[in-house]
Amino acid sequence: MLPLSFLVANWRLVAFGIFMCFCSNPGQTYFISLFSGEIRGDFALSHGEFGSIYSVGTLASAATFVWLGRLIDRVPLVTFATAVLGALAGMCFFMGAVWGAGALAVAVFGLRLFGQGLSSHTAITTMGRYFEAQRGRTISIASLGQLAGQAVFPPLVVAAFAIVSWRLVWVGAGLAWLAMIPLVFVLLRGHGARERVLRASRAAVTSRGRGRDRALGEALRDPGLWLRLPTLFAPAFITTGFIFHQVHVAETKGWSLTLMAASFTMYAAASVVVLIASGPLVNRVSARRLVPVYLLPLALGALALVASDPPVMAPVFLGLLGVSTGISAVVSGALWAELYGVTHLGAIRAFGHALMVFSSGLAPAAMGLLIDWGTSVEAIAVASAAYCAAASALAATAGRSHRAAALGTGS
């Protein structure tokens, strides 16, 4: 855990990271997928059709994210965060009013961009930029905000369906997120002074000839970046695909939706435990050294769908996905700062995150079409585990290029 003296001195900014990760939940795949049955029923969509609409919205959000995500390097943090949350609340209202497939795609685009994309990007970039010595720990603590939502919202949304329509649930989310915006100003009070100290520190490091942080263009010329990227795609694609089609997975396995919703508690619990453990591990070992091995829990989670069908396998399956989510959140959050520094962290992280969002955007459509074509859940799971093995082998070769790409940032 973080030292008490550190928390006393920095509790506002750490709490801001937790808060922004929590606020990302309406744009997360698991949250939107809870409405899958109702949305498909209202608009007469198949699994593949809804998955394709979801993918279109997500892919468009990834393309936009590359541009908007880098603004966090230039716009005051309080302004950036306020704009993100205001836009996210607006998209929740819009989701509650969608009238057709086109409007649904726009709603998905906005929820994914401002929720899953920019809300979490704001949190993780902030932790990585301002807490170099405690980067792994603060990223892991901030990510607990998202996991808190994953533990609370699935049973809450399922219970709400018995009382109100799915549209009113989205309206309620919009009202709640609007009401939380003032917390940004409370948690970022005095942040301007911290920003000035960081800029002076980076300038001093450069002037002493100890190297400089790299811009996006320079990072793109590093072969190690491209060798590691396939491993970063895996959690986004595989977890998104299975969670988006959780209703079909449950039907195939004979599991009730209530069991799946309850099993998300195991997903969140596993993620929390691994998040807390991963922070110190990343600080000690480094994110770049964990990249070749951190997909093992994800591969095991996929294979759990092949093993057997009893109800107990639902929490095992989601628990292993939770382990993967926990470690990948810290590894992917710290990796870019380790390799390329923090001055252009927003732009570099926006690029990497956009590609991960792109892969997650393909997953609902790809898996949905496979389901429509009669491909079994088990076959999809085996293919997912095989991809994890291949990507990990590729990432293991990235260390050879590290010496050439190490950039005087201490990585």
C-alpha cells in the first residue's frame, strides 16, 4: 500500500484518479452489455447486428480518441475533466432517448469515447504523470474506482429493470454524473502548483543532459512498441467480446443472467486483489518485463469456458477475467511512462489506448458474427487462448530492442 505520509500529502489527486475511473463505468462494455437483451428486443436486432452497431460506435470513438486524448497534455486538468464528465452525462441522456440503429451507434460512440476512453485516460495519465516514484501503486489504486462500479452496477441495473424501463436507467445515470461534476473542483484544488513543479523538474532533467522525454513520432519508431502491442490488444478484445456476449454465454452454458450478474462480484474482487498486488510488483519489476507473461490468467479464463458447464464455472470464468483485468490495468497504465517519459504521455497513451479500443470495438462484431454463423463458445475460447500464447511469445522478443529505445527516463 501507499505510505501514509504520501497519502496525506497527495490524497486529493489520488482520490481524483479513483473518481475518474469510477466515472468511466457507463462507457464500459460490461455496463452497456447489461442492456443488450432489452435493446435487441426493442430494435429487433440479432447478436451480430447489435455487435456490429457497437463496433461501429467503438471504432469511431477510437479514431476520435487519438486526437482528443492528447489534449490532456495541453489543457488544464480541471477543464479537461469537467468537459469529459459533462459530455458523458449528456451521452447517458442521449442513450435513454435513442430511436433507431443510427442513433444507437451515436450513443455508443459517445459513451465509449467519454466513458471508457477519456474518463479512464484522464485518471491513468494523471497518476502516471505526477507520481513517478509510486506510479504502479497509484495506478492500481485509481483503477479501483472502475472495479467498484463493476461490483455495484450489474446487480443494481438488473434490479432496476424490475422497476423502470431501461431508458429511465440511462436517464438516472445522466443525472447522477451531472451531480458529481463539482467533485472535480474539490479534488483538484491547488493542482496548478503541482503542475508548475512538474514542468520545472522535467526542464531541469533535460538541461542536465540526462535525456528527454520522447514525443509520439519517436515512440512510433521504436520496434519494441509494435512487438508489445499484440499483448495489449488481447485483454481488450477477448474480455470485451465475452462480456458483451455474456447473455449468449450464459444461455449456452445454462447459467442464469442473475448468476452472471452475481459473478461480476467475483470479477471485481479478483481485480481488486490483483490490482493491489500489481502496483508494488510493477514498481519493483517494471511493466515492460511483465508484458510477456501477464496474459496467462486471460488464457486460463478462456479455457475455463471449455472445461465444463456447472454454475460454479461462471464465477471461475469471470474471476480469471478479473485477474487479467487487474494486472493489465496496471501494466498498460505504467508501460508508456516507463518507456517514453511523461511530457508527451497523453499523446502516446492516447495512441496506444485508441488501438486497444479499436481491438475492443472489433470484438462484439467479430464474436457476434461467429455466434450467428454457429461457432461454439468453446471454439472461440480455444482461439482466444491460442492468441494469448502467440502474442506473449512475440512480446518476449521486445526486450532486445529496449536498449536502443530506452530513452533516458530511467526505464
